[in-house]
Amino acid sequence: MTTENLLLAALPREVYEQLHKKMEPVSLPSNKILHYPGETIEEVYFPINCLISVTITMKDGSTVEAGVIGNREMVGINAFMGGTETTQTEYIVQVAGDAVKMEAQSLRKEFDQNKQLRDVMLKYTQAFIAQISQNVACNRLHTIEKRFARWLLESSDRIQSDELDLSQEFISHMLGVRRSGVTETARHVQKKGPITYSRKKIKIVDRQGLENVSCECYETLKDEYNRLLKFNLREKR
């Protein structure tokens, strides 16, 4: 299992050491909300083995996931992009785990003064925008089954574990479907062999088989993160 955030690891060593002095380790419990819509960003987080959802809630109360953040991303991107508040998005911990955090003001100061840090963070911003854009296309064009497989693979990669503790309610938000649709999809994928599924736990038992079920978006985004940030993600697992 990885013990680092890949975005931080992509920084030049001297830049990382400068930031590390201002960071502290934290354990994030499931369902903890890190930022509410409209809230001023006081702290930023770099996940290690936890998973955070970026969600949008409509006026009727329906919620959908716009993006996912794990060990190749950070929470609080607005802090260095000229804004100090979240927009309409909410950041909620879906899989508990470890992270490091620092004051947003400290990161913003380093971002303004250090070109090497700025270059990496802007490339990350481009990669994260690519994730959101790909999600829009994927949700519009691909079947629930393909999207389900893709999301499991991406979540597994970001926490470096083949076992995912996820509620049906959360998966339904992620896929934008009803809970009954989640159950039906999970059972159908399980029959094909790549996963085992119970009410709150999914285990990937055949990764290649799950990749075969997934849509092209999984590989597309992996290639984009590799291209921009030199993660070499295929070598991590």
C-alpha cells in the first residue's frame, strides 16, 4: 500500500521538504465533510489512502458526484486558483483513511512564490479538469455497468486497495441512478466474475476482468494523469 500522496511526490524534493514543514498528518473518518458549498477554504488536504467525493446537490435534494479525489489529487484547489471559497461543490469522505493537511494560506503563499510548485499544481488542475470533463461524457454516453466498473477501478487505484467499503446510497449518487439500479448492476457484474459484492463491501478479485467490463474512460484518464504529472500509474499496481 502506498504511504504517500502522488501529487506531493511529483514535486521536486526541495519544494516538497519546504511544504512538509507546514503539514500535519490526519485521519479522516467516513462521512466527514471537509468543505461545504460557499465555505471559505481554511485548510487543504492531500489524501494518502482515503477517498473523497466532490458532490453537487440540487434544489430538490438529489446529489451526484462530479469528481473523486484520492492519492493522486488534493482537496481545496480553489485556494490557489484565485478564490478562497468553494463553489456549489461539497467535499465528503467516502472511504476513511489517512491524509496530510496544511493551511490554505500557506499553500497559496508558496504557490505565488515558487514556480516549480506552481507548474505542478497547474498541471494537476488541468488533469482534474480532464477528470470532470471525462465524467460528463462518460455519464452521457456509457452504460451504467461500464461506468460502475470504471469507478471501482479508479477508486481502488486511489486508495491502493481492492476492497471497497461503500454504501448503496453512495454508489447511487456516484452513478446518478436509483439504489435498485446499483444492486442490479453490481449483481450483474459479479456474475461475470471480476468482483464479489455484499451490501456494503465490494472486492475486486479479477482486475483485468473488471477493466474489460469498464469503458475507455478509465484508460483515457490514466494516460492523461501520466502525461501531465509523470505518475507512471500502471507501475503502481
